[in-house]
Amino acid sequence: MSNSTAIDDEDLPAIPANGERGSDFARLSRRIAKAGLLNRRPGYYAARLGLVAAAFVGGWAAFFALGDSWYQLLVAAFLAVVFAQIGLVAHDLAHRQVFRSRRSSQLAGLVAGNLAIGMSYGWWMDKHTRHHANPNHEDHDPDVSPDFLLWSPEQAAVSKGLPRFMGRWQAFLFFPLLTLEGFNLHVSSVRALARPTMKNRVLEASLLVVHAVLYVGALFAVLSPAKAVVFFLLHQAIFGVYLGCTFAPNHKGMPMLRGEDKLDFLRRQVLTSRNVRGGVLLDVVLGGLNYQIEHHLFPSMPMPNLRRAQPIVRAYCEEVGVDYLESGIVSSYAQALRHLHDVGESLRVKSPAPG
């Protein structure tokens, strides 16, 4: 696995220029570029990074000031939200929305991911790059691999062990399982760094060790053992639920691709993605990922420009006859959960009794 490639437009498949279906994206891209929506937004990111950094420092300052108290659980919840916001910043850094330079993006990503929240930036970037190249493709998208949950009837038919057991009621287990997502990020990061093909292993591992020592050391230095454990569990659980709820509405329940299914770039990104309607507050909470269609089409587009790109992309999809799905926040989760429940239906049907 390699973490040397940033997630930007250059990493995506080349756009055919033969005047047929592949040129649909090229025409859209020209409209977006003409509107200036691919231009950098240094002022926005300076303010955003400053506010997130201030919240991070302020949260830990409150932690040390409060001392050994059960009120620290409020701090744990606050820091969980801050950790998730740092994760969203790391996402933008990986897509090179913040800095033009690959090196600057990587260094900032290592600080945000490895040092601040204990997640391997290189591991996540590699995983997310493969997701962007083939969203919702059973053979290529790591986000729909049947590790715990099943995402298609075909996966359910051949499932075994824990996924098959959980698949029966996975729609009901989805949100409880998200409480473990924070732990999963840490474990997956360590496992990835154990692979000899991982680049920058020493640097990434060193930063993860520093994070773990400072984080765990702070908890047990300030809190009693019982409070430290409860703080840790609550903090990581809310962190996992927040991140999971940020990414879940975007593709879950959308068409799945498998085998030799082939679509041109525009359709591959639009038909497998879902936008979530909402105002500016939702943009902040979800880090702009509620504009998932625009983000997948133009991954290096700065987050504040996604809202302005949406009407252009939506009108163009209508013009070329490509379905464009936008749902409310509750409806988007309902669609995802309904899909998970339908996938597990075959596993809930009891086999007939012998004879």
C-alpha cells in the first residue's frame, strides 16, 4: 500500500475526448472552471483551521482545569466533536483542497491525523483514494467490503461467520456498531503500519506513539482510573458515531457495481452518490460532504465552493439525462438503513424443516 499519492483530480481516470459519453464530464468541468469554483480559498481555510485548532486547545485546557470530576464527561463529548472536525480537515488536506503543494498537504495531514487524533493519514488516504476511483464497487471499493456489514444480496449469499450472523439484523445494529468506529480507526492504522509496503512507516508510527502517550497519559494523570476509562470509552464512542454519521448518508443504499460493470466517470460518480439537503449549519457539521456528488466529481474543489457548484451540476445532469439524487438528512439515513435491512432479508428466511 502506498500513501504517496494525494487524492485529487489527477489521480482519477482520464476523461475520454472522443465526443461520446466520456466527454460529458469534460463539458461540465469547463462550466465549473469558468465559474471559478476550482480556485483556492485560503481565507476560508485559515479561519476554519484556526477555529478547529482553538477548539482543540480549549478542550484540553478545560480538561486540565476541571480536574478529577465526572463533569469531564462533558469535555469528552466536546473533544469527540472536535476530533471529528479534525478528521474532516484531514479529509480536505488529503484532497489538496487546502494547500496546492503535495508536501504541505501531507505534513499538515500527518499532524492532524496521526498526532492530533491518532489515525494514520497514509492508511486513510490510500483507502479513500480507492473509494473515490470506484465508489460502491464491490470488487474495488474498500468501504463496501463485507468485513462486518453486508452491502448487497450477492455478498449476503456467500457470507460466512460474523458477517452472516450480523447481516440478519444489520440495519438495527448499524448505529450501535458506529460506537466502535473510533476504535476501528486506531486499530486499522496500527495494522496498516505493520505492512512493509507502507511508506513513511517510521514517521507515521512515531507520531501515533506520541499521540497515544500524551492522550492516555493525560487521562490517567488527571482522572482516577475509573473516570479515565469512562472518559476514554465515551470520547471514542461519540467520535466514531459522528464520523460514521458523516459518511453513511453519502453512498449507502445507492446502486452497487460489481464485476465488469462499467460506467463513464460522470455516471460512475453521480449514480452511486447521494446529496443531503440542509443549510450552512449542516455544511459545517458534515464538513461539506453533504454535497457528495459535487465532491466526487471535483474532489480538489474547496469545501465552500461545493454549495455554489451544486445548481450547475444538478442542471447539467438533468440536461444529459443522469439521475441526480438529493434527500433530507432523515430520509438519507432511512434509505441507507432500508437497504441494509433488505440485503439481510435472505438471511432471515428460515430454511424449511427436513421432510
